[in-house]
Amino acid sequence: MTAPDPNAYSLDINDPEDAELIEYFLGELPGRVDAMNAAATNDDLDQLKTIAHQLKGSAPSFGFPAIGSAAAELEGNIRSLNDSVSDFEAIRGEVDSLVSLCQSYLFPKQ
């Protein structure tokens, strides 16, 4: 795996304290991704909303504003869901997009 692009984070990856925060967040991210995938598979909107809410708040603090923005959008759309099949399919698409975004930080392209 190649080293992450230092411009991919809003914190300074070259600063030891910031690098520690980034490393911590990235260490926790695979579990969040797994939990999102499981919740989507189980049609558990409450769990998806909880995970999105957590990422909305934590991701920007750890230097990942794009994840925070995507999570905020997902959380808002889950809150406004009106139980139609097409709405739920859109939510699943947003979950897939958020998962892909998270994975892009975990598995940088070589």
C-alpha cells in the first residue's frame, strides 16, 4: 500500500499529534464500515442513522470533512424517509457511497 496523500486530510498528517488523530480515526473506520454494511443488509435504519450521526460529528474533528458531510446527508435523508421502496433504495445507494468514500481512505489507490 502506498502512503496516503497528505492533501487528503484537513489535518496535517506530518504533524505528530494530527497524525495520531488520523491514525486513530482510520483504525476505527473499518468497524464502522462493517456496521453500516450489516445495518443496510438487515434494513436497520435506526442503526444506520446512529452510525451516520456518529460519523457526522466525529469525522470532521479527525480531519475527514468529506465523510462528515456525506454522513450528515445520509442521516438527514433517513430522518425524512417516508417508507416508500424507492426512498429506501436511495438510502441504500447513499450508504454504498458513504462506505466507498470511507474505504477510499482505508485503501488508497496505488
